[in-house]
Amino acid sequence: MGFRFSSIVHAKQLIKRSFSNSKDVPKGYFAVYVGERRMKRFVIPVAYLNQPSFQELLSQAEEEFGFDHPMGALTIPCRENEFADLISRLNAY
């Protein structure tokens, strides 16, 4: 499954909207919701958008949820522990 440029454009639009709605997200970060049934909110660096593994998650999120989510942030369709593992690997870079 390839990453599509249009996914980045839609994600950036949602991120801009979520920055304007949320005062608890520091500059250079954005909020995502992760989980299968119960969603947990994570605030992560915008730089992760450049990482291929995170881009794959964005593609999956677009397929499953689209980018217009009522919670006001991206929703990532994976288990919380898998997302935390990915984030810890990205933090190592």
C-alpha cells in the first residue's frame, strides 16, 4: 500500500484545525487519538509526519476513518501498545 500525497494534504488541514481548537497542544506538536474501542489521546511532534512508519499509519487512518473526525484530531487505527512502541522507536531517531 503506497502513501499518497493527498493524504498529507488532508492530514495537514486537520492538524491546522486541531491546533486552532486546542490550547493544550504546544507549538510543533499535534494530537492524535489511538485505540480500537477506547481512544487515548497522544500529543506527538509534527516531525513524525516525515517518518515512513507514521505515514503508513496515516494511510490506514484515512482508509478507516477519513480525516474529518468529530474528536478534532487524527484517529489512528491500531492498539495503544503498538502505537507506543512505534513512538518509542521514532524517539530514538
